[in-house]
Amino acid sequence: MPYDDSVPPTRRARPLLAAAALAALCLTTITGCGGSPDTAEGKGADASASASTSPSASAAPEASPTASLPQGPLTGRTVVIDPGHNPRNREHTKEINEQVDIGTGRKECDTTGTSTDDGYAEARFTLDVSHRLRELLQAQGARVLLTHDDDRPFGPCIDERARIGNEAKADAVVSVHADGSAVGNRGFHVILPAAVKGGGADTSKIVKSSADLGARIAGHFVRTTGSAPSNYIGGGTGLDTRDDLGGLNLSTVPKVFVECGNMRDPKDAALLTDARWRQKAAQGMADGIAAHLKG
């Protein structure tokens, strides 16, 4: 079913710390953008999406997660990468539609994600970028875990994705996504956790650190990819705060979502389907994560 953005998610005010940090990092590079709603765990499938479609060959070799890690500036740090959705979710609609507890309510276990008009599935994009990001972080000595690696029939559910980062005691968790908004809506944005408390959710200890992580990723993403912050969400900052995403609500460690661009806009889609640009996207995220971890 096509992506439905008719009901904007509940939002809270962006942390001033994050906006200030982003301004210091990247507003000298980008002149202006815009803002409005969309995005993430609730993205539905497109009937024409093909989970097996891959528009270009990988520009970077995949590193083994069990390979011996070099010593580097991130030695001793753990990063969890959460590739959004799963290429086979579309084959398990009953399972992924099951409701799970997100602390402040209940939500679907997972969704299929979106795709470009040519059928390049978001789930394939997120895996490709996550592999590239893993390699870059491992080269700096980080221990890197993926919440999944195209190795399960569906999911994991959004509550399990949060639990994986929590149990790993990760120093940072980044959930990789691409948006499915209207044509003309362009650019990236980083989603930060709101201050929520209820049921199993309590983000009070991670709001500040997650805001710093998100602002640093946004600043480096601008520099490395050349993409502007979203012109339809985040008010030109590239940052958006949400209280309706289970992956953030249930996290007890610093975590953000990165929406790398809009798969439904032809200009953004041309970037997202380019292996060279995907490498830049991974590099921008890696640089932002490293800057956050180095303090």
C-alpha cells in the first residue's frame, strides 16, 4: 500500500542544544531549507517495490563483523546499526502487523518501508548503507553490531530493535532509513527522541546525548554528501523530535533515526540509488558518530 502521510505524527519541541550544535557544525555550508511532517516506523509498502532490485554495484567491500578490529580512536566503543525494515517483511504481513508495546501505546511490529518509483526498496537501501557504515566504524576500532543482516524472515520488531541496542550497552545506536514523502520534498533529516515516560518507556537519560549525536550526524552529513537538510520537516535544521517511535521510546542508550532522503522524489531517488552517494552517506554518519563519541 502506498505511503500515507495524511496523519502527522505527534511531535514535541526540538531540543535547543541540538539546534545550536547543528548550527555550529553546518549552517555555514547550507543557505536555507524548510519544514513539515512525515516518516519512519509507519512507512507502508508500495505495490511496485521490488525487494531484490539493486540499482548499482557496491562501491565498498563488506567487512566481516567478526574480523579482527584495528586499534583506533573508537577502540572500546560499541555502536549498533539498525537497518530500517527487512527485505522480506512484505512476505510476512500478518506477523509485522502484530501490535507491540512501545511504552506510550502500541504499534505495528514493523512495516515494509517505502521504495523509489523504479522499485528500489528502502530495506535494500538501508542494508547497503549499514554495511558501508559498519566497515567505516570498524576501521576506527569500534565494535559494531547490526540489529539484523538480511538473516531472518521478517523484523525484528521495533521493541526488539531497541532491546538489542540496550543489551549491547551501545555507546550510540543509529537507525538507517529513507523517507517516502511527496514529490518536491527533498533532503535528509535526523529524528531525535522526545522526553517520554510511560510503561516501559523512559528517555529522560538519553534525550540530551541523543540530541548531540543527531546534531553531529546532521552536520557531517551535510558536509560529506552535499545534501541539504529537509525542506519539508525540521524547520531547516535537519532535526526532528518525535515521541511516537518505539525504537526511540524504548531505548536506554543514545539513539537516532537518519532519514537519508526522500525515495519518492526523482532528484533524491537519483542520489539514493547511486552507490557512490550511498558511500558518502555512510561516511557522513560515521564522521558524526565518531565526533559524538570523541566528545
